[in-house]
Amino acid sequence: MKKDNLLIEEIGIIEHQPREKDRSFIMALKTRMCLEERILNKSTKLLPVLFSCLFLLNNAYSQSQTAPLHCSTSEGNEQRFDADPQLYADYLKENERLVAIDKAAYENRYKNNTRAAGTVYTYPVVFHIIHNNGPENISDAQVKDALRILQEDYRKLNSDFSTTVASFQSIAADCEIAFCLATKDPNGNATTGIVRTVSSNTNAGANGDNAKINPWPTNKYLNIWIVKTLPNNSSGFTYYPTSTVGSPTDGPVLIHDYTGSIGTSGKLQMHDISHEVGHYFNLIHTWGPSGNCGDDQVLDTPVSSRHNFIQNNCQTNDNTSCSGGALQNTQNYMDYTFCYTMFTLGQKTRMRSSVTGSPSRNTQWQPANLTATGCNTTTGLNDDFSYTSNFDVYPNPVEENTLIRFNLSEKQKADLKIYNVMGQEVASLYQGELNAGEHEYSIANNAKLTSGIYFVKLVIGNQNMVKKMIVKE
């Protein structure tokens, strides 16, 4: 049985542009001092509300030396809770309540093998690009790529899922949480969901809070801030959910070169947004707070003694040194690795308990708010469809001769369209009345589809049928 511990802070790695040597040296020295202090002082105060996913050291430095652990309990975080002990107490109470919900929901749904599809909760998203006319002013395409990755990871649609270790595939989860780039701002005006602000605060201060400029109501939108740098070479910060609604700093802040897989970022860093949003939904790291066989408060993640980072590599057959010696879930999004592929069913339960039960997380997905933010006009691919064997896409992955086939038992109206993972229509193949019998349509325009995952949606009367379609490079 894992101990009920709470997360203080996070430790981690870096895959960054080279930094100056003296900075790396100072960081390493501070790391050693901090670790020695922590070993000697076992009464260190826990501050479990703020996650800081710390990515320490640059490429050149880390190639010659393993990235060090770094206990960066920020002065700002400590001051925040010292100044507001009620907020700290509120979090503890909220977390205790959600843990109880998690356990009951997990045992009811998964231990009893009742895994029917559930409600998909959609979150309107706004990206704030805080820049000083530098490379951190990333393109719209890079932002949309990050959202695509976030969407795929949370719906178990990531193309690399097939690489997941076999023993973990049965507990890998479609978290049934979706994300929509807002098309209406708080005043009801049209928006791209991407806001750009010129500010020197792109080199963010403690907790990243000073870079969280011009937030949209956080009880209506998932605000994500993109900046140039964060303290201590951190890649991102995220606050836990609490019962406090509408905090202007509620939402992840990420550095630009850990946002998406294109532009200033890359494939090694692309899942960091899913990791940070996991914290937003109340997940902690798989190794728990101490890195010493700690508890992540999830029932089906193996007890882990530490993070599983290996520079530019991934070890998927490593057993934990903790009691029982279980195989570590290295590919879990809440670890630190270069081979993320999955959340577990237990993590899904914990996140969805936050989604439905936390006052700071259960207003964004409400139907009225989706209308207000312009997120009710996408596909409807969420919870109103069924899969059918009478509807096929072959061959799949898509080739030049790929056909969509289906049968109609009687003359009916039909609507056949293709959507991307963000719910945006990319092609309309047919709309009108069809006679009874077999019908097939060629995806002749597949050359116009970039590589990725798409959905073919067929609407026949009041029945919606959907097939996943993969387009490879």
C-alpha cells in the first residue's frame, strides 16, 4: 500500500539550447547544497499546491554529466502559503475529498470491468503568447500543433501509442477530456484563441505568475501562457485545482521550446503540455512527492522510486527498486522521459474527479459556457457517436486508393465528412440523399491532408458513425 503523501515540488531534466557554463556550474552547486540541506533537514515544510516541472541543465552540460536532481522550493511559493495559510488548508481539504471520489469511482468502473464510454468533457483553451519580439513569439501553426498533441494524448489517439509496453496497454486510458481553441473571447467577439502580448516578463519570475498577463476568466477558459524562460531552467509551472474559483494565475505556463513538435520545439519535448495539463487536473508525478517510493495517489500506477529520465534515450524494461520490484511505467505522461505514450485508467479517474468535482475545474465544460466561448460548433465527435462494422475505411493508414464504404438498408439522407483531432472539418465528401445499397467514396484528396490522425464521420438520419483514419508522411 502506498503512503498518502502530497507533492511538494518536482525534479527533472532539460533538452534546451546551450546555456553559459558559469550558469550551469552555479545550478549544479546549488543543487548539491540543496540536496545536502534536504537530507539533513527532514522537517522541510510541504507545499503541495504548486508543481514546477524543472528541466535542469543544457544539452552540452548534460551530455557529459547526468542531469542533477534539484529541490527548488521557490521562495515565492513558500511566501504565498505563509501569507495565506487558509489557501493551503483549503487545498488539503479539497484533495482529501477528491481522493475519496477517485477511489470509489475507480473501483466501481474499472475493477468491476464496466468500461463503457463516458461523457467527454471539452475545455475551451486560450493561448497567451508573452513575447519580446524574440523566438518565443511562436507561430499560430506551432500553437495549433501543441493543441493537436494535447488532444491526441488525452483521447489515446497519439500515433506512438502502439509502442506502449504490452503489459501496460490494458490499463492505458482514453481520458475522455477534449480541448477546443476558443473562437469567442470573454466579450463575445470572434477570436483565434491565440493572444499575443509584448512584455519583458516573457523572462518570467518566480512561479511564472508575473508572465500571466491579461488572463481570460479562468472559470471559463483553460488559460495557457507561453514564455521565453522560467526560473531555474524550468519548462513549466501549473497550480493544482482548489475550491477557489477564478484565480487569475490558474493555468499552465510553458516555455516556447517545450510547446508542440514544430517551430522552436521538437518531438522530444512535444508532450510537455500534456504533462502540465495533467497537473492542472490534479495529477502528480508517478514517483510521488519524495522520489523514495512515494505515492502519486493513483491506484494502478506502479510504485516508483524516482523519475525515469535518461538523456536522449528511454528505458522501458526497468524494474523499480521499491518493494515488489514492479516494472516501472516509464511511458507515463507524468514521468520524465523521452517516450511518453499513455495515462492509466486510475489517472483518468483522478483527473475526471477533478473535472466534475472541483469548483475551479467544473465550470469550463458546461454547455452554456461552450456556447459562450464558441466551442459548441465543432464536430460533435465527443459523446454522440457509435462505431459500426458496417462502415469501413480501407486501407488505413491512408493510401491513394483508400475507400470509405458503408451500406444503407433504405433510401436516406447522408452526410460524410472528415475532421481533424481538434474537431475542425477538413473535408466534406458527400451531403445529400442516397439510395439503399452499398456506397463507397475515394479519399482522392488525401494528398491535401498532412500527416496525423483524422476522423471520418458519417451521419445517417439520427445515427452518427465515426472511424479513425491515419495519414502517414
